[in-house]
Amino acid sequence: MRPASAFDLYRFRARLRLRLGGRGPVLTMLSAERYVEVPTLLGWLAPRPSERLLDCGSARSVAPAYVAARYGAAVYAVDRWAEVAEQSQIAATLDRAVADGEGAGHEPSLLRRILRRPGAEAIPELAAASPHGEGTTGARPAQAGGDARGRVRPEEHREGGSWRGVASASRPAVRPVQADLTALPFPGGMFDAALAVSTVEHVADDGAALRELARVLRPGGALALSVPFGTQARDLWRDEQVYDRVPASGPVFFQRVYDWPAVEARLIGPSGLRLEGRVIYAWHPRDVTLGDRARGFPLRGLAQLWRGCRAIVTTPEHLHPDESAVCCLLLRRAE
């Protein structure tokens, strides 16, 4: 199976959105960061059919359906908000799409064909990185699949994906669970892998969240997560609308931006997990500005995809204070 790519993710969301129509759940718009985070983290985890995967912060995300369809894993979608229940309708829509492509003489549905087309702008394959840096020098270290400046380059993959392993409507591929990340309602060691795409930074007690994620992983299980990253750690508070919700009174905690010492102290340390991989993506301020200006554009999804593919790979030492960045981590529980 070819590596997950930004274009795969974009096409999957577009086709699934058409299937849902105007009466179904509203899928969250994918930001530029998600187009690099999701393929990178899934490339590390490489879920297998029948494995259990915990997806965190899944209210209206396309990630649970994408994992279930592409890898055939049983996905438990967890979010503190009630909207996570809409993942059941998304999963049912996915099942119908798969069924449309089954049977002799049936042309595979458009949704099923998404993963069989050549990929493009694929995120580079990333080897396990040292916790003290990516082992390269220079302001913009290059990675496998990137150019000399570290920018992600277009790459085609000919090997087709598969919908085999996607559960039927009687056994949904995605199981929504409304729960707090600091108190998960699962027994210890239940999951083979966990995915937290830009979620942990919104939890005030992030250490407690990491301990819970580590608890529900089986021995040898892996946690792939991403968080906002900068040259200096800081907490962001808001007194205006946050995720369609208006604070009752006064400013509320919104999210945390991490630097590397904060990642070690607040995430890796409390989890007790072993660091196996790290990559930091950054964007030039000009690209961020252009992406933000495109939010009102009818094809704003393509604008975010374009910005996502302009990510560069860097290190904490070479990150500029004005650059927007995310840090992707792969943590593993001891056998």
C-alpha cells in the first residue's frame, strides 16, 4: 500500500462530503497543518486490519473514516463534545460507499477509487529521529522525499490502496465515544495505537491526557501525536468564540504552544513512553498570510492543501520566531 498523502486526504474528504450531501454532518475543513500531520503520523503508525486505533479530538474530523477505509482498522473516535456522535452517520455513509463498489459487474464508486489513483505531493517517508534533532545541519535540513531546502516535493505512487477490511453497517468501522481525554472509559491496554492530531494542546492538564493515552495502549503500542510548536512555550487564552462556543464569562484556556523543553517535560515525561520519532514542519510567514487570505475563497480547501504542501522540515535550533510550526511525535510503550 502506498504511503498516505495530502492529496489522498483531500480527495477522500471531498468525495465523502459529496456522499453526505447537505443533510449530513458538516466535516471540519482541513487546515494546511492537517495535510502534513495526518499523513506523517499515519505513515508512522501504519495501522493493520482488525487493529484497534484510538482517534482523539474526532468531533467532525474526517480522520476516523479515512483510517477505517484506508487501513481497515477498528477506530474509536473520542471527543469531549456531543458532536462526536455524528461519526456514526459518517461511518454509515462510508459503508454504503463501499457497498456501491462491490459485486460482479459493478464499477467501483468514486469514493472507492480515490485510493487507487496515483498520489501526489506525498509527505516524505520519515525515519525514526533522534530526540536531540534530526541528525542534519543547516538552516533547512532535507529529508527523504524532500528537496535540498527540505520542502515536500511531488511524488507519484502507483501501488493501489484497498477497501478490504472496512467493517459492514452491522459492525461500524468507526465507534464514536464522548469522553474526556484525561479520563478515558477504556480498560488498560485496549488499543494497538492512538492518534492525536493537534488535540493535546487544547487540554489544560496535558500531562494527565498523556498518562491516560499511555495507559490504554497495549505493550508495544504506539502513540502518534502533533502539537503547535514555537521557539518559546506559551499558553493562549481567549474570551471570544472558540469552536462555535462562546465562553460563559471571562477568558478561557484555548491551547498551548510548545517548545522542545516543554514537549519533554509536559508530554514525553508524564507519558512514560519512549520517543521513537520526531519531525518539525514549519511555514514561511508569507505562506501563512496567503493561506489565511484564501479562507473566503470558494476553493479555500485547495488553498489550504497548497499551503500544506509548502511545509519545510526544520529543527528547534533552526526555527525562526516568526515561523508557524507543528511538531509530530511517535511515542511507544515498552513491551
